[in-house]
Amino acid sequence: MAEQGLVKKALERTQHKTLLLAKKARQLVGNTKPEFCVFIAGRQRSGTNMLMDVLERSMETDVYHESDARAFNNYEMRPSSEIHQLIADSRAPQFIIKALCESDHLKNLLAEFAPAKSVWMVRDYNDAVSSALVSFNNFAARVGRIAQDRLSSGWVGRGMSDETHALVRKLYTPEMDDATAAALIWYFRNVLYFEQNLHQDGRVILAHYENMVTAPEIEFPRIFDFLGLEYSSFVSRKVFASSIRRREPPVISAPVRELCVALTQRLQTVSTRA
């Protein structure tokens, strides 16, 4: 069984490489220029890789993942001059790039790279925290540093409003555990969506991970239409819902959980209006 799994993965990688090569050849022949730049924003562990993979299967996109050294250095976007050059060299109708570490100044990116659009991804805080705890650690130490100085941990606390920073200082204690700290980071990175008034910005669409994986035939056409892309079921055929509530909800302190619940409700209200 393990051998079959390895063979399947190798076949999928080969098929993906073949698709990308065919796509590149088609775009070079077409010699199209990007209509606009698309930023995929939000908090890490929110399903942005899945969305990027789906977008990459479209023949109309030029996609830059965080692992692409042409556009990123240690997961942070390279200087804007280098991104402008990548856009100038692109031959796809839509230029797609991650902007997770840069979500705090998404409003500025939309202005600088105009015409531009963005998809802000959000995922249930319980699942996002559980996923983060599997991949990373030292959340409590990071929040402790941010409580003292919001710029002490690079992009993580960057862009934080005075009100949010005061909240972090109030909630942080030396006894805070990593699950609670990760949830607090989920809160203050996602509240940036409202602090930048992106919920009132027609260039930005809010997308819930849970909707994508449980109803891809509804959610992806909505996103593709917003981005001016043609949708086909082929691009989302590998999307699955098994990652929802796969683990027990993490133990999060009551004050921080209340913050996450309130922000979740606020985000759902935006989705309902849309």
C-alpha cells in the first residue's frame, strides 16, 4: 500500500509538471499581458496553498508560491521593484501571488500594483490553530515579545493597531500556552481585514476555507468569476473536505476564545452580505 501511494504521488507530480509546461508554452505563444495582479492574503494555515494550487491549474494564470525564490525570500515578498518586473515579464492574463506576511499592508499593495484584486482566505480558528501547532511552535514566546514591542517578531505583529496591541498586552501572561497564543495570532492577523476596511473594498473578496472544500462547485466559480477567470471542475477536482474538524478543538483560554468567536461571527456577517 505504501508503495502504491508513492507511485501515485510520483505520477501526480509528473502530471502537474506536464500541465505547467503546456501552460507555459501556450502563454508564450499567446503573448498576453496580465490584466491585473491578484494577492492571496490572510493568515497562514488557512488553506491558501490549496487555493493557489487550484488557481495554478488554470491556463489563464501565472502563479507565484511562497517557495518561489524569484518572488520570495524566507516566505516574505521580495522588493516591489522585483515583483513589478515579474509582472512585466508575465504572459498570463492574471498574475497571482501570495501575500500572507504582507496582509497587514494589503491596502497599499492594491494601490501600488493597480489594477489589482485580492482574495482574503479565512479558516475556522480551531482547525487553523490545530494545523499551526503541528507545523510550528514557540507561539507563546512570540506573543510575549509582541506584547512588549509589536515589531519585535517581524511581520507577525506588523500593522497591528494601537487598540489591538493594547488587547494583546492585556491578555498575555507568562503562563500563556502555545494553543492560546496561536489563537491570539489568528485573531490579530485576521482582524487586519477590518482594520484596513477591506470588508468595504470592492477589490477584495472574502473566502472561507470550509465553503471551498465542502461546496467547491459553488465557491470556486464565485472566486473565479470575481477574478475574471474561466472555471472548470478540472481545476478543483483534487479539493477534499477531510481536513475539517480532523482533530479535537485545541484548549484555548476563555478570553482569547471569546475574541475568536466574535471575529468569526463578524466574518460570517460579511460573507452573508456578499
